[in-house]
Amino acid sequence: MVAGDPPAMNVPLQDDGAGALTINGARYLLIRPETLAALQKAVETVAGRRAADCLAAGGRTGGARATGSLAGAGEERVRSLLAMGTAIGWGRFALEHLTPDALVVTVHRSPFAEAYGASAAPVCHLTRGVLQSLASLTLGRPVRVTETACAAMGSAACRFEAAPE
Ligand SMILES: [Zn+2]
């Protein structure tokens, strides 16, 4: 653990023994990052730059459900969602900055960036979509989220900036 990181969260993963894993009643699945990277590259082949929007849409849906399930509000809810992201293996999330007009999050060891490999553009669109849902709810209006640094581009960490549209 690194100073400044959110505290580790103990995720109560439940296995019903019949093919379903749940966390607090919500269904989850384990999937290799390579599976998602291959899906992402296939969608990019078909849809080009619009692939990023498709993946972000998926992230927004999951992010809205995850955010809605969390207790608390404001910074407490933000920190809970980031701790959850870390706990379920989406990388090591940290809150860099939160004001009424901005939310900035960094993620070390993004599995999406690691599985994708080197890229000239950011690749963590699923995470970006999740953070868009979180930021919209937290800032109370529609937001745009930009991945301003990505490990796939050689950065030490991925960094996401949310601001009102
Ligand atoms: Zn990234």
C-alpha cells in the first residue's frame, strides 16, 4: 500500500456454487483482460474511433449501477466507488482532486492498458465510462471525462479528468 491510497476494501464475493458470483447481491464475473482487449480491438476494426464511445457506454451502464448501490454522497461515495474499483481488480484507484466543478482520478496498473499493449491513444474507455457515471452523479450535471494520460501510451498511470459539459 502506498501513502495516500484509499484503504483496502474487503469485497464480500459470494459464490452460489451454481455458476453465479455476486457482491452485495449484484452479479459479477471474472474475465481475462485479454478477452476484453481482443473485443476492443475487434470493435475498433469495425467502428474506428467510435469504438471508444461504445466501450464507454458499457462502462457508464455498469458505473451507474455500481454508483447507485453505494451509500453516502459526495466525496464519501466517490471514495467508496474508487475503493471498489481497486478491490475488483480494475487497477489501483486514487482520488487526485474533487471540487464542485471537477473530479480527477488516477489509476495505476490498469488491466485494460496492460492487456491492450502500446497505443498512440488512451485505451481505458470502460473505466472512463464508469467514472463518467460517478462524476455526473457527484457533480450533479452532465460531464465529459477525458483520459489525459494512459499507461498504454507510456505514462506511469492512467489519469481521468471529469468536468461539466
Ligand atoms: Zn489507460
